[in-house]
Amino acid sequence: MKLNTFTPKLKPKRNRLGRGPGSGLGKTSGRGQKGAGSRSGYKRRHTYEGGQFRLFQKLPTRGFSRARFRKALDSINLQQIDVIYNDGETVSLETLKARGLLSGHSYGVKLLAQGETTKKITIELSAYSKAAIEKLDKAGIKYTKI
């Protein structure tokens, strides 16, 4: 193999539309006869079935989902609390907002167990993970669910 024997990889030749009947794609340029698809600027909707009732509209909607009405909780870890709070302070929704950990409206805060806390603090939050409860009990920290 020598450098002068290499040839570049050729791209496939693109079909040129509307170049006469001999090209195979002359006259209507592969767009068919009449209708919206033959016009310029046509965008096909992916679910459109030519006026037929669409498949997703024919399928039944089963059951009821409460996902629209879900009130998601914000979360905070033990290690974040350890960094931000000092001994004897209370961790609550208001103090978290005051320290800039929460912004805007909140439906509550859940305490997660990542990290450790060495400080003696009081925690008043909406929810606690099982692992966080175990760590709080082990460390002797008071917590209440509001």
C-alpha cells in the first residue's frame, strides 16, 4: 500500500428531482399527483392518517392518574444540614428558605440520609427517609414530622 494508491470514499450521488422523464423522478418529482403532500411547505403530522380517526384517539384511556395533582417534596441531605446549621439551631421550612436552600413555593421537605451530621440540632420537616431516621436516632437528634 502506498499513499498514491488511496482513493477517497465516494459519497452516494443524490437524486436530482424534476429533471425530466428519463431521470425517473421528473414531472411531479416523486410527490405524487395532487394534495397537500405535493405542495411546497407541507409538513406531515406524525399521527395523521389521511382523515381517518387516529390510532391514539381510538385507544381507550384506562384508569385515573393522580400525577397531575401530585405535590412534590423538595429534598435535603444530612451533610447539607451539617454544613449550613450550627449547634442548637432548628431546621425547618422557614429556616431553609432564609438560608437560600429553597426558592419559591414548596409543598414540604424530605430529609435524606446521605452524609453524617455531628451537630446537636432540632429538625422539623415534612418527611424523612428510613435511613435518615436511623441516623438521627443513632446520633440522638430530635426530629418531628409536620
